[in-house]
Amino acid sequence: MARIGLVAHDDKKDELVAWSLRNRDKLAQHELYGTGTTGGRIIEGAGLSVVRLLSGPLGGDAQLGAMIAEGRLDALIFFVDPLTAQPHDVDIKALIRLATLYNTLFAVNHASADAVMASL
């Protein structure tokens, strides 16, 4: 069982919920952690069990980053919106840096998320 972090920018939340619904059976076999709003949307939209952390701008991104640094997260699926500036961009960059630094499986869209799930 892998520990998977799930997060999405506002304009990508619907896409992550749809992807989660398509991958529901696979995801249900793992421990899922999500930032507040994203986690709630996945619980409602895909019927999955997700441990909800704080909302991203309120520290949820930092919580996921800490989990990566402490070896408590095996993969991060972060649907990124490359066309919209994010007010908490510093936190987002820190999360991406930690996923890269600690060699964590990391997906930024549905194609790379499919590849991550296939590797678990």
C-alpha cells in the first residue's frame, strides 16, 4: 500500500476529481492524503477515503512537503495549472522542490498520474 498525496490548483480540481473517479479502484488500495478543498472534492466526487489536511494556502502544501521530507509519502499527484498565477506560489515551489529533492514519484497531469499509478 502506497501513501499518495493529492492536490490540485483551483482550475484543475474538476480534472483531478474526474481522474480519481476513473482510477477509483486503484486509488482505493492506497492511503490517500489531500489538501483540504481538494481532498473534500475527491471524497464527494469519487467516494474515496482521503485524509484531509489543511487547505493549500493555509498550510496543506507545507504539510504534504513535510510528509515527503519525513519519508511518509510515496507519491504526489499535483494537477498544476500552468496558466494561472497562484497567490501562494512560494509554497507550491517548495512542495515541488521537496518532491524532486527526495526523489518522490510526482505527477502534474492525468498522463503522468496514470504513469505513477501504473508503477505502484
